[in-house]
Amino acid sequence: MDRIVVTGNGPLSGQIPIAGAKNACLTLMPATLLSDEPLTLTNAPRLSDIRTMSTLLQSLGAEVSALNDGKVLALSSHGLSNHTADYDIVRKMRASILVLGPMLARDGHAVVSLPGGCAIGARPVDLHLRALEAMGATLDLRDGYVHAEARGGLKGAVVDFPLVSVGATENALMAATLAKGMTVLNNAAREPEIVDLARCLRKMGAQIEGEGTSEITIQGVDRLHGATHPVVTDRIELGTYMLAPAIAGGEVELLGGTLSLVAAFAEKLEAAGVSVTETPTGLTVTRRGDRVRAVDVVTEPFPGFPTDLQAQMMALLCTAEGTSVLEETIFENRFMHAPELMRMGARIDVHGGHATVTGVDRLRGAPVMATDLRASVSLILAGLAAEGETIVSRVYHLDRGYERVEEKLGNVGALIRREREDG
Ligand code: UD1
């Protein structure tokens, strides 16, 4: 197992290229199951979660080839040999549930393991299932698996989501493209990854309107065809690296970034004393003073402040002047990075869905443990501004969602290296 060692090394400067979005790619890949013609995704990120989705699709009989050093994924599902998504793969990654809607819509049946709990909360899939049921699917939960059938095909329906779910919107959107008649998704998620999925599906021949708003309308078609689609920029990787100069000082340009992807987050950075400027090639981020100021943050569905940047933002606020309150409204139990940051000298009080962070002058390097994907990168960010060495273990979490962190941060002046846990 690997660990990452970071040593505080002063201000950063240079450019960091931002990859295609993991979360967009994880929903674009299962879209291949909707058609028997090839789907090519460009600008794909090179991450272990993407390899897990490839393995899952291959286990169903789809062909997946990674070309151009993994940046291009060539997918084809011209005949599925298996309609069961096995627990052994699904348990590794919740996004596996996204094969359910497409498989059911195209072939009228699918069996998918329930993903089970995960470190950041219960994360059920009831909304995915209810949406498919509304479209006429019969569902049976047996032995930890969802057995879904719609032998005569899915039917268009009005789906009212009681709460905003990214994954349930994606599953329902994909399924509705091949349903008979019109589907309306009310209270749909508005994330850029949903917009990207809708654009790709439209290239495949789907009839969709309203993506990016809370009401998406889909007119079902008989079949979808092949397409080539570039994966949208990863707004979470973008936001994460925007925090690097905010924490360590200096000025860094994030190549490929746009303000529209991270507007609510950039507003908070500005309020904390960090300048964010759009350039022709990306976003430039500069810390204005020696220390940032405290700001309060509430996580919300897009276009609000993303829960996937909450841990990283907390790392910044640990050394802010004043006291900040972070409120997590999307996932319970998503403050597991707090005790680790406290090992580095941070002053954090977690109470229910709130964390109160009182800024300290300086953090101190310490051995810390990554508990989930975003938590692990928050510890690396904190290490950029800490005195001495921060050693982050269990970085397999990190490799699920960040490609070449050492290289990207090292190129802008950070002292960071990866080593074997026993080395
Ligand atoms: C996606 C992202 C994840 C991000 C999250 C919220 C991917 C692969 N993952 O996850 O990185 O943190 O959006 O922005 O895109 N819920 C239910 N029932 C359901 C589904 C969800 O109660 O059937 C609840 C969840 O427990 C959570 C909330 O709804 O409290 C939002 O979850 P959701 O938007 O579905 O997250 P994911 O799609 O799993």
C-alpha cells in the first residue's frame, strides 16, 4: 500500500491541468449499455474508479478499451452476455448502480447487487428504484440483489423526486431515453455531470430537454446509436487544486477550469481573501494576504457549495483568521477528516451536521489516515501549509478520484512524494 509524504514548502506557482470529471465519466460509461453501436469517450480521467466501471461493464459482456494512455475509452455493447452486476464489483463502488437503468431499458431485465453502506453515510438507492418502478419496472429485492424486469419495455412516466439525487436522476434519465412515450423528471439534479450526460445521450439520438434545470423532459425513442463525446472538466478536482495556492500562498492557474463549474465555491474563496480570475485558458487563483479569513459554508446540491469540496475547504479554514462553521446537509457522517486535521493541530468541534473550525496560526505535520476520497486530499492540502512532514496513509482512496497528485502538485513547487507504506 502507498502513502504520500508532504512537506510545507511555501508559496506555489505555475499551472495544473484539470482532468475530465470522474463522476461524469462514471455515468457516461454505462450509457454504452443503451446502444449496440460504439460509444467513444475522450478526455477520460485515469483513475481506479474508472477501471472498476470498466471491469463491471466487461463482466456484463461489453467491450471496453482504454486508448491514448487511458484518456480515450472505446466502449461497445453490441450484445450483452450477462445481465447480473455482481456484489464483488458493486461493493467497491456505489456508482455501479448506474448500470441498472440502461440495461433494463434496452433488454427488459437486469439484476444488480445493492451497493450497501459506505463510509460517508447510509446512502440508499431507493430513489433510483422508485423512478424505475414509476416507469413500469417490477422490482424484487432478493439475496442482496435488485431483480428488475420490464419485459414489454419501460413506459414514460412523471417522476417526482422527493429529494435531489444525482445518481437517481442519471439512472432515470438514461432509462427514459428508450421508454415508450414521455418522461418528466421533477426535482431533478442540476449538476454539470447531468448536463454532460444529457448532451452525450442527445448525440446518441435521445430526445431530451431541460437538463441543467430541475425539470427534465425525455421523449423515448426506439433505439440509440453510437457517438463520440468529450468528458466535461472535473469541477471537484478543479476546486481541490484551487485550494492549493489558497492554503500554501502563491498563484496557480488551473488549466481547463471555468467559473461556471465552481461559482458558489469561488464566491466563498473570494470572501475568504482569495482572488479567482477567469483567463482564456483556465482559472487563476491567488491568495491576497498572509492568512485567509473565516467563512461559513453550507453544502447543497448544485449550484450550491458541493459536499465533495467540504473536506478540502475545511483544510483551508483550519488556518483562517476567525471561526468558521461548516454545515453538511447532503451526507451524515462526512466529517471524518476532522479528527485527522486535529492531529495536525487544527481546532475543530463537530456537533451533528455542523463543524466549528477556529483558525490557528499554523498546522504541524503528522502521520494521518485517509478515510475517504475527499478526506484524503484534504489532508494533503493541509500538509502543504503545515510545519514539517505530513504522512498520509491509505492513499488508495485518493487514487479512486485524483490522477497523478504528486506530479500535479510537485510541478507547482510542492514538496510531495509517494512511497510504499513499508518503505
Ligand atoms: C453523487 C457523486 C458524489 C457526490 C454526490 C452529491 C457520483 C458517482 N457521485 O453521488 O461524489 O458526493 O453525488 O453531490 O456522481 N439518497 C437517497 N436515496 C437514493 C439516492 C440518494 O436517500 O436513492 C440520498 C443520499 O443518501 C444523499 C442524498 O440523497 O443524502 C444525495 O445523494 P446523491 O445525489 O444520490 O449522491 P450520489 O449520486 O450517490
